[in-house]
Amino acid sequence: MGKMDQQVEIEKPQLQVDLETYLSKIPEADKNHLRSLADNFQKVMKKQGRSGSLVIVGGSITKPWPRKDIDILLLRNRSPQDVPRGDRTIYKYTLAEYEELKNIIEKIAANTDLKIDNEHSVEPLIDEEFGSETILRHDGNIVIKSDADKGIPLEFVSMSKRGSYRDGLIQGGKPFVVLAENL
């Protein structure tokens, strides 16, 4: 077998970044906020009989610090408590889902110094260009930050997609960190 016939195995990048590795690279205040959220996430999800994951995504994983925020997805598996779609428009359904997500995040942030920042949070928005409740410009995001101005804001990115990080994030090919799971 000549040089041209040899196969070279290309190593695929590891998409899931280890939580402790990630936490070791960020400031102490942010590390403490994330750990508090992870602990509360387990309690809230268990109490509500829900399952899902808190997953960190975006630039805080791949780009140098300091960062303007940490992007987090709260991925939930289907549950009887979910908002029924019924005959709602996409906008009205997404708005109801957003309120449900906000309620869960408020409970997760309870007993911490983190509070929802309504000024920087964005509700789902209809795309004005089309003027239809079936086309959204933004699915919404919920920002929480420290009352004591410690650490950077945490931005929960609203996603209409359900399921685990295994269903979507790995297939999307972007790095992520699993902060907490309640499966």
C-alpha cells in the first residue's frame, strides 16, 4: 500500500464542552450564578414533574472573555403542563410559551440575587414586513441579572423547538455546555 492509498482519520471536534472546564474559564461571580441556577433548575423541574436541560451556547464558550452575556437554552421535553396549541396563531402560541418559560425562569432564579431584567428582555415579535401572526421576527428572550451588579447578564434564548440538546444542538454542529439536566 503506497502513501496515496493510506487513509487518514480526521478527528471530529468535540461539541459538548465539559461543565467544569467551562466554569474554570469564567469569572467567579458568573460561576456562582450558573451553579445556583443549576441547583434550582433541578428542584423546580422535579417539583413541576417536568424534564429537560439547561444548556449554555454561543460566544461565552468559543470567544475570549469578557463577554456581554451568557446565552442559555432551557430545553424542555413535552409535558402535560405545556401550553396547548389549539387553534392559536403561531404568534399567540409563541407568546403563551414565552410566558410559561418566564414563569419557570422566575422560579429557577428565586432565592438567588438574580432577577428578570424586563428592560432587556424581548417578547416574541411579529415581523412587521409581513404583518401576519404566522411569521415572527423574534421568538423572544429573557434576561436575568444580579441585583448586586455582580457578573454578567444571563440571556435565556426562547426556542419554539422542544426536546433535548441531543436532538438539535449536536446536529447543529455548535459547541455547547450542559449546565443541568433533569431527565
